[in-house]
Amino acid sequence: MSDLVQQTEDRTPMALLPYQQAWCADQSPVKLCEKSRRIGLSWGEAADTALLAASSSGMDAWYIGYNKDMALEFIRDCANWAKFYNLAAGEITETEEVFVEGDDKQAILAFVIRFASGWRVTALSSRPSNLRGKQGRVIIDEAAFHDQLGELLKAAMALLMWGGQVHIISTHDSVDNPFNELITDVRAGKKPYSIHRIPFDEAVEQGLYRRICLRLGREWAPEGEAVWCKEIRDFYGEDASEELDCIPKNGGGRWLNRALIESRMSPYTPVIRYDQTDVFGLLPEPRRAAEVADWIADVLQPLLDGLDPARTSFVGEDFARSGDRTVLVPLLQQKKLQLKPPFVLELGNMPFAQQEQIMKHLLHGLPNLRGAALDARGNGQALAEAMQDAFGVSVVEAVMLSENWYRIHTAPFKAALEDGTLDGLPKDEDILNDLRTFELINGVPRIPATRTKGQDGRKRHGDAGIAFVLAHYASRELNIGPIKVSSRPTRRRSRLTRGY
């Protein structure tokens, strides 16, 4: 390759930025994107739609924006992409088409571009009845701002029966908006759709401002990018979180209501609390180990002996040393796949070595252990790694809890409470309060920084709530089949810490 060719390629970027490429490459029948405003995703969608309509094996496409200007802009983008691809396409036309709803007939202006393939791209109004009798790809742009989004989605999904596609793109418009509710349902596993999330900072990182400079003939510089980003955020002001960061407004308040939690509680599920004194931590380790061994024999082992050996088990754990409490939540999978805890174990002011002693006995004693998700933040990482040494990384995941982890994995947990696939939680005031501690922070269920006091006066920090979410996560992500524990396992890097 000549130097001239290499220099040309270096200064000529790909037509689509990485996030636009990822969106176009996703061939899921239904895909959603929650995005920052004005990052060019609809432009990228037009690139893919023009190719689809120009292909002999393609299909018609129906674009639905919430106003006339959006419709015309999308059709023009498709036409420009057709010219860029050197595809055979006709001129943009405006047609009056009659759409019927009951006895009502109304002429609706539609923008159309026809391709030599015989397929066309049509921009319609957002009236749900407009999609009746149609086939092909439906693109619903700025979905959160459509007045009848639920009915529109119902009409669009009918196109899937004959091989159609549904693409849903939007910025947010409040936490109670049907678009955000749809996103939440997908993350909860209630709907098998694909989700893309593109906040402003991620778009800039992938080249948005560089592309703007290229289009406007400006020289790119990091200082200029920083100034531009600040100007954009200043422009949106207090709305920046929703408009740019994909965080729907009205995101404060409790995440789980008391009625829901109490409906899944049982008075027959015990909470075993084992607390130690500061003096205990100063004893020689062999004496501590002997005392804990007696407790295991007297309290923990009888509980394990009473478990059904035919059940499959999972574990979640939130770690603490002295400030809060370590909480261990085992879950047993019932015959009809319902998950129930046989008991919940809480440790207070327990030395590290004895936490490892108790945890190892618990994991060995549970029937058919499939997976354990352990809190690996801070000092908890040492215990998580010790359990990976003992049981293997295919069984034990060291989870680095983060905002993104909570965003992905809290919705399925709440859905399990709502549909009863997670049941039998202890009827205990501290457990209830821990689960109630979750708040929507920046649109994501999290445990706030403030601590609470338990019924015994000790500090708590949503400990049982985190442990339950981790246990449910383990049942979904680590259920890989029967486990054979190696007597001399080798610890490797956990696959669970990827990107979280």
C-alpha cells in the first residue's frame, strides 16, 4: 500500500460511527435504542434502510416520526444514502394516501421514495391504523413522544408474523412514559427484544464531535471538544440528564413498594443472625475457628441437613466486616422452577477467616450448587477469590457491583417478585427495610450512601437487598449444570467482572 493511499485512509473515516454500525449490524426482529439527542442514529438507520429497500431480497420500510419535518428529513437521508451507494432510486414524492379506521376515512400526507428493486420507503404519520395491512420494516422514531405509543407498537408487532422488523428509537420523556416502561420490561426479561443505549459522552468518545468538525470543515482539537461538550450541557441545563445521558426524569423515590415485598414473604423462612464481639477478633485464629465450628455443627448444619437433596441451589452474598452485616442468601429451585430461600444467614463483626470458614461450609452443604454471586468490592474481593479457589470460577463469580450492573440486573429481580417466581422471603423487618432501601438514582435502582439501623441497633446498608439481587442473578446467569468440586482447583480471572 502506498503512503498516499494510507494517508488518504487515515483522514477518511468510516461513514458510520461505531455506535451507528452496531445498531445497523443488529438483525434482531425487534430492537430498541435509548439515546442522547442529536447523535445521528436516525441518519444511521436511514443508511441501513436505503440498502434494505434497494435490495431485490429486501422489503418495504415504514418510517413513523411524530411530526412532518422528521418524516421529510428521514426520506431525504434515505435518498442521499441511495446516491452515496449509487443505488437506483426514484425522486422523493408527496402522496395523499387514504387510511381507514372504522367508518372514518382520512387522507394523510406521506413522503415516499421508490427503488428500482420494487420496494419503497414511506414516511407516515403516527396514527396506529396507518400500519394495517402493511408488511416490512417499521421504524418508530422518538417513540417516547408519540401520543398512542402502546397502540402503535401493537400495530407494528403484527408485521413480525411475515418476517417484518420493528425498530424503536427515542430519547427519554420521564420515567413513567410507555417507552421507558418498555425498556424496563425488556431488561426484566419480559420481552425478548434487543436494547442499545447510547448516552452523549459515549457518542462523543466514539467520534461524534470529530464527525461534526469534518462536516463543518473545522479543525478538531481536544480543547475544542471539551468546550463544545460543555456548551451542549449548558444548553440543556437541568434537562441534560434526560436529554443527553439516557436518564428519565422523575427518577427519585422507592424502587420496591412495601406491598409487593410483603406479598412474597413467609413466616416460615428463618433469619439466622450470628454476631461476634471485638474481643473475639483478638483471639488466636485456632480458637476462633473452633468456636465457629461448634456454631456450624449446632446451628448451620442442621439447617443444611433438612434441605431436599433433589433441589438445585444458588447463593448471593453482600460482604461487610464490621460496619454493616454480611448477608448470605441461598435460593433453592423448586420443581416448578420457583425460587425460595430455605433461610437467610447474617454475620455481624465476623473476622475474615471465620467468614471464609462459614461460607465454605455453606457452599459445600447446599444441594446441587449451580452458582454463587459474591460481592467483590473492597475487602469482599478476598473472600470471593478464596471461594473461586475452592469451587472454581465457573461456579463462583466475583461481582464488581456498578451502576451498569444494577441497570442490567435489577429489572429481572423485580420482575421475579412481581410474577412470583421468587417467593418465600423471610417475614422480617430488617429484610423488608433493606429491600425498601433501593432508590432510583439517575434512573437506576441503587442503594443510597446513607445507612440505616436494624432492629438490634446495628448499622445496615441495604445488605439483604443486595444479597437477594445477587442470588437471583446467580440463578439466571450461573445455572450451567451439575458441579463437581475439585479438591485442588486453580483460580483464574473471573469472567463476571467483564465491563461491570
